[in-house]
Amino acid sequence: LVVAALCAGVAYGLDNKLTPTEPIEGNAYEQVKPSLPTHWLDALRLFKQSSMIHDYFGKSFQDLVFNVKNDELNQYVKKVPNLDYDWYLRTV
């Protein structure tokens, strides 16, 4: 799936005649502001709204992956992490 996404990204760039940015010398983390979402829900929303994903993988695939990952997120947030037990149950 990762290779397919990489190939789709390359095809998108070629199809749209995108010009790559200039190479970065040194530590890119210090020179470029982060552009990827840092929260799972934000990433899901961007994936669901992506015309590139829709065009290169199709609506059925986009809906399926969104629904699976959204369900995983819902299951994840229902679990109480051990850190919460450590932090809060010891203060009760």
C-alpha cells in the first residue's frame, strides 16, 4: 500500500507537471515548517477530502480506508491508557 501511494504521488506530480522544490541543505526540521497533521483525526479528514486519493485510488477505496481507520480510532479512544491509571488512580 505504501508503494502504491508513493507511485500515485509520483504520477500526480508528473500528470500535473509539478516542479520539485530546491534541495535543502542541513537540518530540514530547522528550516521547514511541518506540513503534515499531528493528530489522527486531522489526518483522516484530510484523507477523506483528498481529490488525489479519490482520483488515483477511487472513491470505494477511499471510503473503505477512511471507515476502517476511523473505526480503529474510535476503538483506540475507548481504551484507558496505563499512563492515565498511573497519573490519576494514584491520586484518588
